[in-house]
Amino acid sequence: MKFTKIVATVNASTCTPELLLALYKNGMDVVRFNTAHMEVGEMDRAVAMVRRVSDKIAIMVDTKGPNIRTANLTEPLALKQGDTVYMTGDAVEAPAGVQVNYPAFAAEVAPGSRIVCDDGAVELLVLAREGKMLKCTAVHDGVLKNHKSVNVPDVELNTEALTEKDRRFIANAIELELDYIAHSFVRNAADIAAVRELLDAGKSPVRIIAKIENRQGVKNIDEILRAADGIMVARGDLGIEIPLEEVPLIQKELIRSCRKAGKPVITATQMLQSMQENPLPTRAEVNDVANAVYDGTDAVMLSGETAQGRYPVEAVSMMNRIVEEAEKSSAGFFNHIDGVDTGGDREYDFMIRTAVDAAERLPIRAIVCNTAEGKSARCCAAYRPPVPVYALSYRRCVVRQLALVYGVYAEYNEFMESTVELSKETARRLIAEKRLRPEDKVVMLSKNSQARETNNLLCLGEVREFV
């Protein structure tokens, strides 16, 4: 049983039930759809297929966020080092240069700034501002294509948090009862609030993952974590906006921050990139995945490897193998955290700490919790205990959402008012499903906050003692 979860990106328009089942059987826990290459409505068929494969798979959809791209190139533009290029956000001026999809682009980018296009394929240096145009020079040879990313490192652009396309996809996610929205280019808590407002208006339990892809996101991580439900270390754009050599340490710091906040963290981008074309990864890629496990990430993610690669199932299988091997010795690499943010409830905090401490010091086989929102499971998992966390919830959305969380395996259970009866039913389920043996020792914790019995309950003993 692996503890670190696997997120696999799939192409909504081309995926099949057979592919989804194969990915799931080989270790995929979360399906991701990237809306940058989709139109609203394309997800419906794919979501139905995922739900048929398993009701425990979480579904995540990426929103584009304030993503700037080239917008008017009918054909690729070949550039040589030293060539002059004009860039603008103004449609009227566009015939004389390269247009991007942000009208205020020329007004907000100053001479001396670097413009990086298509993940580094083209780099430009801004020489001067000429009206609504930026006069630039090519730093090296490259080919500029349409609808490719445009980054301006260290320049804080005043783009809107949500595009109209984002709003349509969020409405679609609410309608389809998806589990996570991964919002791109999050800069601060206000960007998360813009998404949360739409979810609250739709009375949706969808959780928000903040994609950290720029300097602002790194700088404002504390306020972002208070507002979001987790983060993604999106190393692609992050490695453009920030010097590449800084990314490894930032990855470790972001993972640690998430653990202390009791919220899941995904490490993403180019983890097994070569498997888009090759049946085996490079040695460096294997090390990259293993090091993310040693850092304490909740999940590792595949993008093009499974969305458009030649070996999608093999990529998931390989990632699963790497994760399982790394976890055999990962406990010695985890940095100790002094505590997890449980919202200031001292009694609840003590219960979580005690459960994890027992799992580390005693011959405990599992931590078992009943949870309405998933908080108990997430807080226990943040300490990275050496045993799995079995969580039961009467909310199916919570069961799926916990598929993203390190070491947590969740099941649906009917709502019960009595905490004692709930513990009995939980123990019976674990034995019947052969997850645990009757003689296995567990820590059982519960906080049945919606019933008459509201006391925190923590018990330690053999599973059969709870039946």
C-alpha cells in the first residue's frame, strides 16, 4: 500500500473507460483535466466515465487563471538572436507586432524587463515602450508560435484573477460535482476568494488547490494557505518566473508549509517527462519523484505523460513503483513539524497529536477516524504517521477528496448519531473488508460534531474490542 498519491492528467476528449480503469489499477488516485486545452462541455462524458470506474477517484479541474498567451500569430515566427520584435496587448496595433491577450501589457511592462515565451523557447528583452507597443530584441534563436505562454518574470501584472472561461468551467465543475479546482497563477488570498465566491454562491463543497507559479505566490504563501484548501507546486511556470536553481528549495519550503497548515500539497511538472516518448524514465526523473516523496509531498502528478504520451499506463505504473520504494525509507527524511493548524481547538489538537504519537511509539496498525469534513484525516496525515489513516465519512464528496491526502484511505458510511455505534460499525467494516485483522491494534478517534454526542473520542485497542 502506497501513502503518496498519484494525480494523472487525462485528455477529456480522447480518454476511454479502458484507459481510466488501467490508470486506476496501476496506482492513479486523482484524475486531472486541464481546461487550457478544452471547451466547456467536453468534461461531461469523461467525468461520467471516471465515476463508473470508481466512486473513490477524485476529479480535479485546472482553471487558466491570469495566464497571458500569444494571440494573433497565424504562422510560427522564426527569430534569430538580435532580431527586433514588437509586442502589444492592443488589437489595433497587433498587425504591426505580436499580440498577447492582455490589453494593458505594454503599459505595465517596463523597458529592461525579460519576456519569456513558450516555457523558454523564446526569450525577449524589452528595449523601449513606443506608444502601445513594446520594442524587444530576441535574446537567442527560437520560434514563437500562437497561443503559447508569455511570462514576465519579476513584474507584477494587474490581471484579473478569473477569466470568463474560468467562470464557465467553475460553473460546470459545480454542476458535475467535481472534487477539486486547481486555480492557476495564484498570487494572493484575493485570487482564491474570487473562486470561493463562485463556489459559495453555488453551495458547492468543491475544494480549491492554489497553483504556485510565480514569485508573488511564493511570497504570499501564508495568506494563500489560509484561504485555499491545498497547493500545487507547479514547477513549470515557477521555473520561468523564478531562477531554476531556486526551485528545489522552494519546493521543500512549500511542502513543509502545507504540512503545518494541515492541507494537501501536490508536486507537479515534468516528473517523468521523457515517458511521453520512451517506455522508461531517465535516472534523474526517478530521483525527482523519490525526492518529492522524501520532501513529504501528499501527491505527485503526471501531465503530458498521461494526457498525450505514448505510455500513459506505464508512466503511472512506474511512478507507483518509485513511490512505494521511496516510502520504505522516507520516514527518516521527513522534517519534524512542531504542530498542525487545527483551528485553535486545543482539545482537538491534543487528540490528533496523541493519535499520531501512539502510532509512532506503539505496535499500531492504523489510525481510524470518522469525519464529516475530512479535517481529522488531513491533520493526522500532515504529521506523516508510519501507518495508514482509514477514514469513514457519510459525505461521498469527502471520501473522494481524501483520495488526494497522504496515507488516507476513505470509505463511505451512513450517518449515525451515536459516536459509540459509529465506532462499532467502523470496526466491523474494517474487519469485513479485510483491511485489518480482528487482533490488530488501532487508534480510533471521532468527533461527531453534528449529533447530540459532541465529545471528542479517542480509544486505543484491538479492532475486535470496538465491535
